Amino acid sequence: MARLPLTHLLTSGGDRIARGREAARTAADGATDVLHPLITIVRGLRLMAAAGRRKWAGTPKERRGPTLFLAAACVLLVVLVPYGPLLALITVMGLAGWKGRDRPPVPTGPDEAEVRRLQSLYEALVPYFAVPEDPSPLFTHGGAWGAAFAGHAFDGDGRLTRLQVAYPPYFPDGEPTARARIEQLLHAKSGRGREYLFDWDEEGNRLLMTVLPPLPTDIAAQRFVTAPGETVLGFTDDGAVPRTVPVTTGAGHRDAPPVLWRTGPRSTEPHLLVAGHPGSGATSLLRSLALQALPYGDVLVVDGGGDGEFACLAGRGGVLAVECGLAGALTGLEWAARETERRLIEAHRARQSGLPAPEDIRRPLWILCDRPGVFGHLAAADGRPDPQDLLQVPLRHGRAAHVTVVVAEHLDALDLLSQDVTTHTRARVVLGPAAPARVAAVLGVEPHTTPTPDVPPGRGYVRLGTAPVLRLQVPATPDPYDDATSEAHRRAVLDLLPGRQIQRQAYEQVPGQAPAPVAAEG
């Protein structure tokens, strides 16, 4: 018998193997198509069983007995009902088929556009995080960004919303200038017009950049649930403060995180300075403070702007006066200084006698000064003393006398404030758009976020003493007599105002007290 060549044997054997593999693959595909419903049901049953185990593991031990009894009762009911087991089987199979159906795969990881954005950001950080002496640099030109960016997230428009950067240990993350360069670069490359929060982990050499959502602006003036001596300056981010208060908005009721300012004898920052550009909401903040203080104290308003922004308070119960002129401001602040001294003397006498302080000196007195620098120019031209000099006694001794001073001034006119005002107002608020350096000049430190150029009225930053800087949104408290005020906001402010009192002379001597202003000076 003739022998076949070796090449012919190898060729014919390979063909038979290939045909066998193809036949097996075809049979497997056919079996998969035939058994696809069964595979789907089995997958669904497995998922339902896993969900049941998780539910059972999460059930408290004291509730497992009643749960088993309820399940046994349901099974007994199904058995006793005609065609119950069949219907139950059909229902379970249907649920398993729905649970185990094929779902489109969820895309994981960034797409091509997001990869290009991350690579561009990585290349931009190389000059700041790379040095020639590093034998194994984390940042190199043309390198991979995977090891440097531990986590990232994008929004629907393909812009970064969260980025975690790992940087080398030799980067000087303790220097503010070095941090500022990195934050400015990430801010520019990730998209302007949004507010970014930068969280530096110096121990782990990690930087977390997060895009902050805008603070809600739908909270208007209302009665807030606070303890005695607490005042709501505004509201901040969720989780920034350990407390929430119930608020009412147009959409209903919810809990919001407030920025609480504590005043009185136990306060560490008894006086407040508010700075902002025109239209930033500083006057609205003063109106909000006045509305919160009137149910429990007396309010004296000194309006340097003279625009009638506090006309709604004139003649109201608890409002001692609303002074809009230089003469009235001098008279009112002079009375406030004497009243502070009287309260200190009465409190000292009560302590010496072993008696509690009289009720009249424990009633809070609020002095609200809007743009006092204007009166300084008028007083200098008229040869009179600066009204700010009369704030020295309330600022220095107001905490012990239950006297609180709030001063609001434009950012461009802060140099007109006296040294006593800038020294004793350790609670600070900056409202409106401002550069980080300008915010740092008022608060003492730069804000922890990147300020945006366009912000709504009442939006800014707050720092109480040496506490961290917080974002702030002041409750909407517009002038109810302004034609541009909405009806809802007008009604909210008017409902908080106390009733009008009988008008008397501008200053009336109260027995045992200093002369008190009771009417407004136009």
C-alpha cells in the first residue's frame, strides 16, 4: 500500500479538527439559544436568592421570628387557595425571568474625550510636581495619568466634578503660594464659572478637588428655631455644621444647615463686621438680624446710606430709633455709650449685693450701623466728632452689658472704619463677588473655595473668630417698601415686624435709665 505524504496527513487532520471545532461551536450556540429562557430564569432565581439572603442578614434578630411566621402564613394561604401553587410558581418564574433578563452593559471608565481631558490635565501638572532628581517620578511628560489620578468623576457635559490627585512627598503642600498655584491651574483647566473645594491631605499626599453645588436661595425671612442668644446669619453647605433647623420655602418644609452666631456674655465674638459691594446683600443681612432680635431685645439703627432701607423698622415696637442724619447718629450712639456704662454699673452693684442682675439690663440691645464711614466725612466737614468714636464703649464692654454691635461697610471703604471697629469685630462676613486676596484681608485667611464672579445677593463667606471659613447664603430679607420686592418676600418681612408704637419725642428720659431714642430722624 502506498504511503501518504506527511504534509497531506497534517493538512487533512487539521481540516477535520477545524470542522469539529466549528460543529461544536455551532452546537453550543444552538443549545444556548434553546436554553436561553431557562438560563435567564436560573440567573434571576440566583439574584433573588442573593437578595433574600442580604435582606435576612440585615433583619434584626428580634424581628426574624415574626418574619418567619408571616412567611409561613403566606405559604399556607397559597396552598389553600385553589390553583394557588400553580399561580405562585408562574409568578416566581415571571419575576425570575424579569430579574435575570439581559441588561446592556454599564460603561465603566472615562470615554475618549474624558481621557483626553485627564491627560491634558496631567501634562499641565508635570512642571509643578516633577523634579529632575526624582529617580521614579510620578509626573512625567508623556506619562500615564492612571497612577496620579486616584479617582475622578464627570458630569453630563463632560466636565470634571471630582478629582483626586496623588502628588510626590517633596511637594511643599504646606506653603500657601504653592497650593494656590495648583488650585488656580485645576480651576482653569476644569472649567471656570463653578465653585471648587480643595481638600489637601498632607499626611497622605492627596488633593481632592470637588465641584460644589450652589447654595439654595429660596429661604426667606422667617422665625428660626434657635436657642436664646443665637442668631441665624444664613445657611451653608450640608455637613459643614453639626446642626440643622427647619425652614419653610415655596416648595415646602425641609431642614437646612444654619450658620449660628452666638451673642451675649458667653459669646467669644460678640460683635460683627459685614463687608460687601453695593447690592451684595449687606443691608438685607442687617434687616434679617433686626427681625430676629426684636422679639427679645431692643434695636438702634444708624443708617449712613440714607436711602430709607430701614424705613420699615421706624416706629415699630422694640426699635429705639432709625437715625439717618449726622445729628441723630451722634445723639443715638452717645445714648448707647451711656446706656452701656449704666448697665455695667447696675450689674456691678447687683453682684456686690449678691442679687441677680435687673431685668432691664439683661434685655439685649442691638446697635446696627450701616455705612458709618459716610458720617465720618460729614462730621469732619462740620467740625463734629466721628460717630464711630462713640462705639468705643459698646464695642469694648458690650459683651458684659448684653450690647451687640453690627457694622456694615462697603469693601472699598473699609479703610474708613476706626481701629476700635476693626479690632473688636472678630465675627466677619464678606458678601458678593470678591478676589481671594480681598476676602482674606477681611476674614484673616483665604476662602477654602474658589469665588465665582457672578453670585446672587446675600452670597458670600463667614468666619466667626478663628473658626473655619464657611460659605454663606443670607435669608432673603428685602425692603418691603421697595417696588421691586416680590409679594411673597414683602409679606414674609411684614409678618415678622412688630406693631407700631405711639410716637413720642425724639428722646425721652426714662426713669433710672439714660435717655432712649424712640422715633426715627428723617
